[in-house]
Amino acid sequence: MTVLHRSTLPNAITVLRILMAPAVFLLIFDADFGPRLLAFVLFIVAGVSDLIDGNLARKYGWISDFGKLVDPIADKLLLVATFVPFYMLSHRPDAVPLPVWRTLPMWVLLVVFGRELLITLVRALVARRGIVIPAGTAGKQKALFQNIFIGTTIAWYALQSAARAHGWRGRAWEAWQAFHGTVYVITLALALALTVYSLVVYLWGWRTLVRQAV
């Protein structure tokens, strides 16, 4: 008898993503290049696996109540496992400065986590009335740019660790930092803009569906 049926594969991938979150959290705090590189790899694997399990569930109809409940939890755990270390690391006295702002402002965390908390509360509220608000394009774009920003930031810390260990200097390294910093700033700006925009779209959709249900 098969222990793991194919239809449970998306759920197994989701559980794996949940297990990756604390590993990524701890590895980011390690000041050496190797652990931070591993954190970057694990985050990429988690992001790609999120796409895979979602596609499998939709393509073959392997959608379960467990998946509906746990998949958003996995996404939020990965947000916590990355944004919280970014904030804490950037505010240390010996912190490696982040591009432009040097530190990650608290308001960035409030926007990111506030959006997730508010939508979770709205989902719970409308679910009691039998209303389901599907994920929209804006939400998916928000998740994409958040993930690009997170990957860019982990890579920034990893490369800064390598530069400190190997004494990287010169124009090539400075040029790379300028390019990397530009990607960091652009993806953060887009992620924040889409975070707010997707929240507005979601709340507007909720308002419309509630009116239709009355």
C-alpha cells in the first residue's frame, strides 16, 4: 500500500515549506557566507515549491481543506522568517548597512504584516457567511515581488559576509553593490506598492461580494 498518494503531494510540499521557515530564520542570523548562502538556496526552493504545489493542486484537482488551511500559513511563516531577521540584523550596532536606508524601517514590517493580518481577518469573517474571495492577480504579483526582494536581501547579506571574509575591494565589487542595491530598492518599492494595492483590491472585492450576497 502506498504511503504517500499522488494527490497528497501538494500538501507534503506545503509541510516541507513550513519546515524550511525556521531553518531559513536561523541561518540568516549566522554571520558567515555558507549558512547565509544555504538560507538563500532554501528560500528559493521554498518559493519554487510553492509554485509547483499550487499548479499541481489546480491542474489535477488535488485541492483539500488541509491545503487551503496550511498553504497560507506556510507563506506567512516564510514572511516572518525573513522580514524579522532583516529588521533585527539591520538594527544591530555592527550591522551591514542595507542599500539606501541602511536599516529596514519598522513601518515596512507594519505594512507587510498588517496587510496579511487584515486579509486573514476578512477571510475568516466572510467564510462564516459562505463567501469565498479568490486570490487575485494583484496578490500574486505582490507575492512575486516580495519573494524577489527577500531573495535579493538574503543574497546581499551573504555576499557582504564573503566580502568581509575575503577582503573584496575595487571597482568591480563597488559596481556589483550598486547594481545589487538598485535591485533591492526597486523590488522593495514594487513589493510595498503591490502590498497596499492588492489590499485595496481585496477589500473592494469583499465589499462587492457582500453586497451581492445581501
